[in-house]
Amino acid sequence: MDAPAGLPHDRAPIEAHRRLLAAPPWTYGVALCGVAGALLYGVLMLDRIGLAGALGLALVAAVGVAAAGILVYRLIDRQGRDDRADILFAAMQRFPEARIVTAEDGGVIFANAAYRALAGKSSEATGATGASGAKGIAELAALFGDDQMASAKLRRLEANALDGLSVQDVLGYRPAGGRQRLLGVSAHPFEELEDHVVWALSDAGRPEDGAGQAQLAEFVDGLPLGLYTADAEGRFTLVNRVLGESLGVAPDELVAAGSRLEDFLAAMPTATPMTMPENVREVRLKDSRGAVFPAAWSRTVERDEVGRVGAITGIVRDLTGEQELEETLRKAEEGFRRFFDYAPVGIVMVDGEGMVVETNAAFRGMIGMADFDETLPSFFDLIDEANHDAVADQMAAAQQGEQDTPPLEVRLTGERRIVQFYTRRTGDGSQVPSDLIVYVVDTTDQKALEAQFAQSQKMQAVGQLAGGIAHDFNNLLTAMIGYSDLLLQRHPPGDQSFADIMQIKQNANRAANLVRQLLAFSRRQTLQPKVLDLTDVLAELSHLLTRLMGETIELKMVHGRTLGRVLVDQGQIEQVIINLAVNARDAMTEGGVLNIRTSNHVVDRAIEAGPEPVLPGDYVLVEVRDTGKGIAAADLDKIFEPFFTTKEVGHGIGLGLSTVYGIIKQTGGFIVPESSLGAGTTFRIYLPRHEVQTPARVAPEEPVQAGPRDLTGKGTILLVEDEAPVRLFAARALENKGYSVLQADCAEAALELLDEHDGPIDLAITDVVMPRMDGPTMIKQALAVQPDLRVIFISGYAEDVFRQNLDFELPYSFLPKPFSLEDLATRVKEVLA
């Protein structure tokens, strides 16, 4: 084998460095046999040479035999090793790749021709140390100049090979006068020689090659992930730029310092690098500045055929940005979830097949379900069957992309609530059926309020109509009753016409009672409220009610303790109780029980029932309950309308309950009916409780003085009335009593008479409602001319309505229509007295 001088290239240096091998077991067998033979010979010669001589002879023979066996072994083993070494070094010498063998003590014991060509050094330049004449691993490090990272990698490769591992790496190499190249370096244990390493070096190409390692390195450095490779102990052998920036240390410094990723863990793991899990796990790393950041760490460990760790490849992903994004998304999702779950309107996600995907709490409350079972229902199962077609049409329009579909009013199942649907598409505008989002607005309460408002508006309109009719009827009835009184003055009792005239007057009075009921409904009648205890009022009324009920109906009254006072017109509240009792009697044709109960009651929240909701407050509650046939639900909303009745013809005109409603409303209270067919009817009357601060001392009532029997008088009276029959009757009645009457059919004519008349006018009697100028306005101007003018207002409306429209203080007297001749004459006499 030929090799350049200066570096060892044959087996002599190998033999010089080889340790003596221990003799194999069979050499000891040969020695024992020799000893045994020597002992036998000594026994035979015992008689001739004695005991001591025999033992000495045997020992010498044993040593000689053993030495001979060892010599034979060594001769045989040396011949075999010579043959193997010749073959091994001949092969290594002819390898096209550089090969070099180094010892643990630093010597180079073999280098082939390819290595010397790669190194470009002569034997003299290489020098010699020790037996081999080379500097060991320093010779390899010299190939890479001052590259400390390359020297560190070579030391780690050597350490792994001495531990019995075959490892490799790629190092940058620049030959003298040449361009930068990449050199593949691998280290292998020398099985024939303990503590020796066989190195193999091969050209890995130039970095500037199109598919060279430099582009790969640039690609690795440009990845958005931290990448590294490490040896079996976890020490970095390669670190890319991203990982270096994350750790705050240059990649070359990490490799040169032999750092490990475990050195940067904020919390040290209990597992070793070889036993730590290789799958992705989240860790917290601390950079060189002490800042802690989250990271995902995954590793791939290369192992040999016996499971020993060779190299480690790892990926480190900085999770700071991801976790910030996840936190932002989590907050956004949490915000959306709060919006979705706590929205005041119902929200339903429906897929293209009409199945419910998700709902919020508001919608589940509308259908009366806390949550759905595991299987979500069809959206149409939650809607009243009568609305299925309309909902399907709206959903189809929304799936076609129509965004201006009007809201659809439907009724839900379960709680039977009325809602409005607003349907929108959530897809991308394609023709593929997509999810729909349905906003559900509960309009049940709104519809109830609308119905109550409509009912209130209707009742108000009917009331205005009834009040207008009553006003006109009162004018006619005033004339009818007045002229009847004039006729009765000429036809006293006994006259053949007296009975006919009385029939006319009596029927006119009956008509006047009906008109008063209309005024009560329209809340335009005159009330005289006072503080009352309903217990006393009902006690006085019980005898009359007992007679009204008859023998087949039992009357039960339950009076509440410490019942509050109310401010009402006693006659009107008695009329309310009587009307309700009569209706109850008519409903219990086969007998029954009428219960009237009073109590104090506090309303904390508005009661949505009856024609109008009962407002919060303190009330005295009057309950009138019968056991009659009840009222149908369809009729319950109409019972307070004038002239509405369920009774047979001739048994009622439909003004009883409308009168009750008007009186209660004018008093400031509320009435709530409750009934169903076959279960009787209950009316609850809520009257505001009147708190008396200091108990008033009740003075004894003086006996009522009988009205003046002499109704004649003297004085000038200005009579202003736009209705000619009323004006003519009143003028004749007053003239017959001795008064001088000035008549005017309108306010303007009355003011002219006031200016033209010579002398004072003692009294002005004027209608309240007249065309153009009303009565109060005319009186206001008349008082400017005659401040001491006394006034009587006459009207077909209630005094309360008139008083509300009076915009100045004026002492006056009020006479409601219809009135009789005696009523008029008596009031004039009283005012002029």
C-alpha cells in the first residue's frame, strides 16, 4: 500500500497503538494440562529428587506450557489480524472519498490519499506528533479555518462516535484559493480498535449551485417557524433565523455554545431530552432578555437499529400572536354569544331544509321551552299550521336573495304568542340553499295594547256619539216636558185632557232617564262626589237588592275589615251595584247565588285586563260574582258598548253595563269582567282609595227647607238659547211667573240686546254650547258691561265638562237639561232671592 509520507498509511502504527489482548480461555486449559503433567512427573521422580524438587519441577513445567499456549495463540491471532488489516486499509486507501482515523488521545493513525488531496498539504506541512506524527482532530478542524462553529460540531461528532454512534453533519469548507463549498462529514466508531473514530468526508456541492445547500439554508431561514437540529444530547447543531430571533440569540452563537432548547424553558421539565414526548406540546420559553412567551414544540428523533438516539430535528412555533388572535376571537365570539343569547328579540338559525340549527333564549321563551332535546325540530313545527304557507313563501323569497321582504305576522305554538318574522339569508348569493337567520319580534303585548287602544278609541267615539245624541235629545225633551207643564196649567186634574198630557210628560221623563244613562256612559253627567264608606252604602242597599233578586237567588255580602274610604257619587255607585245585580239575576234564571265582596287591594303592576289596564295604586275592590250561565268569550269585549245586549227582545236595551262603565270611569276607577260559559261571571271594580288626612267633624244636618211655593217674581231676564222650542217654552214659563224676558237666539244677538236695553238686567240664562260664540264667552263680555250680572247656565251636557272649559272665575248656577217648568222657576227664584 502506497501513501504519502508523513501520515501513517500501513498497519505498523495500528499495532503500536494496540493494547495487549488477554489470552482466551483455551490457553488456560493448555496450561492446566501442562501443570497436571508436571505434577505427575514430579510424583514419579519423588523418590529421586525429593518433595521440594518435585514441586519446583512441576511449576516450571506449567509455566512453560502456558507460555507456549499463549505464544501459539498470538501467532495465530496475529496472522488473522494481519490479513484483515491488510484488506481494511487497502480498501480505505482506494476509497474515492476522504477517510481518516483518529484516536481519542488526539493522534491521527491513518489518512488515505483522498483526504490528503482534499487537505492539499504535504507530509512535512502536516507535521507529526507522538507515534503517528499527526495532530488528530486538530488536523480536521484546520480544514475549516477559524470557524468555531465547525470545530464545535466536529467535537460533538467525535463524542457521539466514541459513544458508539454513527453521526453526520454538513460544514462549510473553503479550499485554498477556491470558492466556498459544503463538506459532508460523518463519524463512525472503529469496531476493530477501541477509542478510535473513522471519519468520512465528501463534497456536498457549492452553496451557489441552483439546487444547492445555500438555497436550502435560505429557505429554512425564511420559514415562519423556528427550526433546529440537535445531537443526541439535545445540543444545537443547526438553528434557523426565526428561532434565534425568538430566543434573542444569534443562531451561530447558539450552536457554538452548545445550547439546548431545554435551557430556554421557563419551567424545567422532569423528562430528559431522550424521554420527553416527541408530539406537539405547548411550553413556555424564556428568551435571553428574560421575557417569557408561549410556544408549540414538536420534535423528531432519529434512532438506530437498537433504539439509540442519533439526531433530533425540532420545530418551535411562537404562539404569542396566535394566542392574542385566539383571545381576540374568543372575546369576539363571547361578545357575539352574549348578543345572541341575551338579545331582546328571538333569533333562529334555520338551514336550507327548514330545520332549526340554533336558537337563543328569547325565542325559546316565546315557545315556552327552556331548551330543545338532542334532536332539533323543524322550524314549521314551532309555527301555527295556519301560517305554514306564508312562512314557506317568505323563506323561499329570502333564499332567492330578496332583502326587502316585509315582516310576517304569525302565531307560534306552545304559548300561542303573536310574533313578527324578519327573514334574511346568510349565504353568498348562489342558488344553493343556504342557512337563514330569522329575527322574531314578540308583538303579543303590542297587539293587546293595540286592541285595548282600539277598544278605548271605539268606546270614546261611541261615548262622543252618545253624548251628542243625549245633548240633542235633552233639548227636545226639555221642550216636550216644558210644554206639557204649560198644558197642565190649563188642564188641571179632572179635565178630560189631563190624563193624555200626563202620559206625554211621563214618557218624556222615561226618555230623560235613558238620556242620563247615555250621558253616564259618555262620562258627561253631573256628579256630586263625597267621601263614603262602601260598607255603609252596601248595607243600606242590601234590602233593595234582596227584593230585586227574588226568592230563588241567595244574596251574600262579605265586607272587608278596615275598608278604605272612596270619593264617589253615592247615587251613581248605587246605580252601578243595582245594574250589575239585575244582570246577574237575569243570568240565573234557575236560581243561584250572588256574592258581593269588598276588600282593600294594592296593584303593584298594571293588570292587563278589561277595556283598559288597571294602573298601579291603592284601591277598594268590589267583586260582584254570580253563578249564572256566563258570557261567551266573543261577547266579552263588547258588553260595555251601548245598546249591545245578549238578552231577548224586550228584556233589555243594552245600556246597563255601558252606564256602569261610564260611571266607574268618570269616578276614576276601573272595571274588569271575567266570565266563561257555564261558569258564571265576576265583575271587579277598582275604586281609588281616598285617604282622609284628618277626620272631618260631621255637623248635624239641618232639616231641608221645602222649596218656595210662590214661584212668581219680578225682574228682567236675558234668555239666550239657540233651540227655538226650548227658548219659547222658557220665555213663556218665566213671563207667566211675572218676569220680563229678553230673548236671543245666539250670543251675538244677546250682546246687542245688552247694549241696547235701557236699565239693568237682573239675570242672564244662557245655553252653554251654541254656534260661533258659546255661552261662557258671551257672559265674560257681558260682565265687562254689567259686573253684577247673575248667571244661570243650562246645558244638555254634564256640569263637569262645562266647568273644565270655563277659563275665568264666575259665581254661577247650573241647570241641566231636560228641566221642567217648576225646575226652571225654582232655580230663578233661588238665584234672584
